[in-house]
Amino acid sequence: MNMDTTIHQEHERTLIKIARVLPPNRVEQLVDFARFLEAQILSEELLQEESAAEVEADHARWDALMATDEAQALLEKLAEEALAEHRAGKTRPMAFDDEGRIVPG
């Protein structure tokens, strides 16, 4: 067994031990954060695979999509829902590290 595999297994065991003693809502947060990290890695990999022209074309498509009345109405609805959750006390502040990445709060 190589060193990377051993270290990976140790991290897995540590995470499992931590998850077993956390209250359910904190386990959900742990899973959410793990999914966020996973998505961040996938995003970084995609950016490395795309050329600058492809990225620019993708941005142009998103800009065109976001400029539609339908998209604006949907964004307004989502914003209203987010504000309602915030007013109901269901949100918490975001925290970032020195590199601008979100960290558990």
C-alpha cells in the first residue's frame, strides 16, 4: 500500500469518527461542505480543459440567457426566497480564507 493511500484512509477514518459524534444538522453541513469542495475541484478541472475562447463563448451564452425577462423574473423570485429565509433566521454569514475560498462557519 502506498503512502497516499494510507494517508487517504486515515483521513476517511478521521472524518467518520467526527461525523459519528456530530449532531445531525452539523453532519448535513459537513456533507454540504464536502460537496462544495468536490464541485470546486471539478470546476478547476473544467477551467484547465477549456480554452480562453471557449470560456468567453460560454460567458456570452450566460450573459444572453441572464438578459431575458424570464431569467430576471426567476432571479427575483429566488432573491425573494433567500431574503425570506434570512429574515426567518435560517441563514448564517459566509466566511472566507485568505485566498477567497469559502470556509465552514
